[in-house]
Amino acid sequence: MKNRKHSLTKHTKEIAIRNLFGFFAFLSVLLFGLILVFLFREGLPLFKQISVTDFLFGTAWYPTYEPPEYGIWPLIVGSLAVTFFACLIAVPLGILSAVYIAEIAPGGIKEILKSVIELLAGLPSVVLGFFGMVIVGPWLQETFDLPTGLNIMNAAVMLAIMAIPTISSISEDALYAVPREFKEASYALGATKYETIIRVIIPAALSGISTAVILGMARAIGETMVVLMVAGGAAAIPESIFDAVRPMTASIAAEMGEAPFRSGHYHALFATGIVLFVITLAFNLIADYISNRFRETGSGTL
Amino acid sequence: MEKDFIVRTKNVDFFYGAFRALSDVTVDFEKNKVTALIGPSGCGKSTLLRLLNRMNDLIDGTRVEGEILLEGRNIYAPDVDPVEIRQRIGMVFQKPNPFPKSIYNNITYAPKLSGIVDSEEIEALVEESLRQAVLWDEVKDILTKSAMTLSGGQQQRLCIARALAMKPDVILMDEPSSALDPISTAKIEELIDTLKKHYTIIIVTHNMQQAARISEYTGFFYLGKLIEFNATEKIFTNPDVKQTEDYITGRFG
């Protein structure tokens, strides 16, 4: 009898613990759902005033004029431009450093590099933005004789510095996950270390590396503080990489404080948030799709 | 008749850090014969095999003493490029390890590395290697499919074909059928029997019946030492050393 009672309380405890864990797991889902509802509730009323097409592809962003214009095309182009150029820098650097750390570097150097790259990830973005403003900006302005050093180029470099740790560490994990058997097979067939890296290890890790790149891009496009500080803030479609832009995130951060509650401007900024959310969601879905697809076919016929 | 030894080891010692995995191993491998290396786990037989194509170079903190000669040349001499040695001495591993590439690209991996670019030559080589490995009829219509879609036995024969495409002189096999079912094992054994006409085969096996079935010579290892090396028939019927007999009759190991 005593034994039975003991096992009953044990059972109750199990259930309680399971539910507790379940609650915490669903809490984040719930929070995400609520944020989403809020985002759409505040953003969608804008489309009573203007059409979705005018909003997305309108080229004039004058939210405080009378009458106001809410075309975010220049903001979208600004976000895409800084992200694209940031990736142009961060992708090769991130992947190459991952290859070096995972396959080439001797023990001591490997540890140092890994910790430095992790430190890079921990750098507050406002510090990077400050660096871009007072060091990189003036340097760009002087070297290329520009009206301003706060432009796409500057933002791209800063965002690249932020995306490199993401790309590098996820790629590194993908490279480590390549089975040792593949490497041995390659060496046994008379391949050198570099032939093995290029022809076997990187192709076998490609799905992980692609995921790394896309997550790095998502990181760059969602970054706010750096672009707010160094992208220049001009809501116009850029003509060169030395033009100033105003990415979506910077626009939201800079204007939200001044937009009257539930005004057209306020709704337009939330709608911009929806666009941003859709873009990053797409990046994440693509990353997920790629990593699943390649996993199923064992990297397939690369 | 003078015997033709293609690979010889002379007083080989091998260390993993401070641990001595092999001591004073001297053994000669005859050309175009099958030599089996047997012994309990951890006895050093696989270590010796991996020394023969310098695969142990890839492990940090190892050290070799003594000489290993391929046709009279010490493969551990400072001026020898391990890549060149590995091109002449192919290897098949315990677990089938085809690349996650197409069947065709698995075979062409080594030839392309060695600089063969002529597509007709490569195609001929693919067919020849797959025929030699008795896999051609099973895969000739699916050459562009991923090697990962093949069965374990087929994958292992693909790995053999991949090594053959390199045109090696010697093929090392490290328990090539231990991960396979009995039918696939029988196929691999048949294959070894036909391959020995053109290649020297050195095979590590846990399976003593397999050693008895397929090899001409057998070496018995115990605790890093070569206890006995003899004609297979002699080892399995009337070994010179008591320890060999004990192992073969199942008294230990």
C-alpha cells in the first residue's frame, strides 16, 4: 500500500514536470503569435489609405508632408543594397575562415581564431556603428572624395563584420559534420589536402554552408543600429554604392518616436515592419528548405 | 623460382604518442597474391595496413621507425610524396565510403586528380573499373544517380572500382566485408579472387574462415607483434607457433 502511494505521487510529478516544460515551450510560440497579431493590427490599416502596390513600389517616402506619401520602394532598395554588398564581403570571408578553422589551422591558432570570431559576434552593434561613423566614414569621404562617408559602402562593411561570425560558425559546424570516411577515401585515392577540401569536404558541407549564408543575410537585413548610424539616411533610390540610403529598419527606428499614435505615418511604419518580417521569414524558410532537402538525399549528386 | 616481393617491411616500429602499436614487424608481401592479416582487435594489423599507404600520416603524434619498401624504395624516405604512394597503393575501408556524388563521379575522382581529361578515356576507364568490380551490369543505366542510393554491398564494390580506376599495383583492404551481409561478402570474396591476377591484395580480416578461403599467405598478429607469417594452408593446418594455433582454434581472442 505504501509503495503504491509512492508510485502515484511519482506519476503526478512526472505529469506536472511534463506540463511545465510544455508550457515554457509554447510560451515562446504564444509570444511570437501575439507580436504577429499586433504587427498586423497596427500595420494593415494603412491600406485603407493607399494600395499595397503604391506602398511597396511607390518611390516617394514623405510621411510628414501634406498630403503624405508612403512609397517604401527606396527603403526596400536600401535594405537590399546594403545586404547584398555586405554578403559580397561576408560570404567569402566567412566561408574561407570556416574552412581554415575547421580543416587547416593547427590547434593553437584554431582556438584563438574561434574565440576572436565569437568576440566579433558579441560586439554591440552600436559600437560597430560608432566605429563606422568616426573612422570608416571620414576615411571613405576623403579617399573617394565624396560628399558623405555615410553610405551603402560603409554600411555594407559594417554589416559584413556582423554577418561574418554567423556565416563562419554555422559553416564550421557543417564542415565538422562531414564524415571522416569521406576524407580518408579522398586521401587514399591520392588527393592532396586542398583537393580533398575543394572536391569532397566543401561539396559535402554545402547544405550547411548555404544555410549559413542565408542566415547571415537574414542577420544583415534585420540589423538596425548599424544602418541607422552609417547608411546615411537618404530615402532615395541610390545610383552608386557611395550613395546614402535609408534601409527599412533604420526608417522604422528613426521615425517611430515622432509618428503620432495611429496616424498614417505610424501605420506605414508598422506596414514596413510587416514587409521586413516577410523578407526575413522567407530567408529562414529557404534556409530550412535547403538544409532539409540536402539532408534527405545525402547531398545528392553534387 | 625466385619470389617477387612488391612490398616489404623491415623492423617496423610504430608509435601513437608513447604507445607502441607495432614492434619490429618484418614481413614481405608477394606480388599478385592475396595476403591476409589476422589477429584479435587492437593487435596492430590495421595499423600495419594503414602504414603501407601512409594513411597514418593523417593522425597527429604518430611516429614510424624502420623501413617500408615499395619495389625497393623506402616510402617513408623524406623525398617521397605520400600522394604518389597512395596512387600506387589503393585502399578499401571497413565501412563502404562512397562520396555523396554520382556513381560516375565516384569512379572518375582519382583519374581526374591525376590529370586525365580526355572524356573518351575516362568513360572507358569507368566501364572497365566497374566491370572489374563486377558492378557494371547493376549500375550501367544509373551512372548519374547518387552512389548513396546503392546497397551496402554495391557501395563496397563501387569503392573497389573507385580504387581500381586509379590503376594501383597494390590494394589494401581493411575488413572490407565486415559491414556486409553474407551474400555481399561472398561477392566481395569472389571479386578478390579474380582481382589477384592483376593486383597484389593485402587484406585485414576478423573472419578466420575468410582468411582461409581467399588468401595464399597469412600473418598472425598479437599485441603489436607479427607472431607468425606463413602460407595460409600451413597456418590453418599446422602452424609453427603455439600462440597461432591457440588463436585459430579459438582458445583466445
